[in-house]
Amino acid sequence: QVQLVESGGGLVQPGGSLRLSCAASGSAFSSYHMGWFRQAPGKQRELVARVTSGGTSDYHDSVKGRFTISRDNAKNTVYLQMSSLKPEDTAVYYCNRVMFGKGINAWGQGTQVTVSS
């Protein structure tokens, strides 16, 4: 199992930006497809951004043009740069290894993002 530790969340005003980080354990990180998920209160967890082992990324329609996922294999870390944040982006954000659109590793603790004025 890969251990995942998310960080970087916080309270931000609408239109603001945040950068989330996810540190992963293990020596095979570079071979993993990685993703950022989020879960808002009362809603199911959803995949919002994914980056393949080769560096190709894709996004949920709701965040396209506003969020950017990236990875640093030397640091075993995946990032989510979020800009033009909206109140509906409020959620706990998690990273995970992704396969067939689902997180396949044990979930970390996540990091809370709250967008509010």
C-alpha cells in the first residue's frame, strides 16, 4: 500500500487560489497514474483531475481551465493548483492512485478547502 499525505488546504475567498500537495511513499510512484478527488458534504467523492505516469492530464468539466494537476516524480509528490475558486469547490480533497477512474489505494486524511467570503 502507498501512504498518501495531503496538505495545502484552507479558507480562501471566491476567485482566490490554493496549491494542494500530496506526498506518496514507495519507490514505484513514477509508474502510477495519480488523481485528485474531492468530497463535498452529502455528496459522493468525485475525481476532478488525473495525471498519467507519462504526464498526460485530464479534468472534470467543472474544473477545466481553473485547476492544473502536476507531478514531481523525484519528490514522489503530486500537486493541484487551483485558481478562480468558487464556493462550489468547497470540499475535502484527496489524492490517490487512479485506475479506471477510481482510487485504488487506502485513502489519506484529505485536506479541507473552503471557499467563502
